[in-house]
Amino acid sequence: MFLSHLVTTAKQFSTSAITSFPKLKTHSGTKKRWRALSNGKFKRAHAAHAHLNVTKRPGRKNALCQTAYSSGAQTPTLKKLMPYA
């Protein structure tokens, strides 16, 4: 009784594992730099704002402080790189 139940459970478990597709991997560099938004786009921070700011104009520093959003051409590529975002 117990053995037959164990065999049927193992069959069910193994067939469900075989029929499922492999998991997609998220690109490591992308997940560190981009965040997904609820509207389907992505946002990121500008680089070169943390140090060596003495030689930069104030307007340039203010522009580097702003959030950057993905363009229409970048969004499909980012969705492939981050499939679960």
C-alpha cells in the first residue's frame, strides 16, 4: 500500500518536472543597474556623479543627479535581459 502510493507520487512528481520549461536567467549586470517600473519601462541612475565633481559644472552635476528612463528601443532588450521584472 505505502510502496504503491510512493511510486505513483514519484511518477507524478517526475512528469511534472520533465514537462516544465527551464528557468530563464536574469542578466547580473542589468539587475544591478536597472529597476522595473509598473508601466513596463525601466529606470536607472546616471554614472559619474559620485566623485571628481570639482571640475564639473553645476548644471552638469544636476543633470547627472536626475533619473534616466529606458527608451523605446531599450525596453524590449531589457525585458529579455530581466524576464521576471
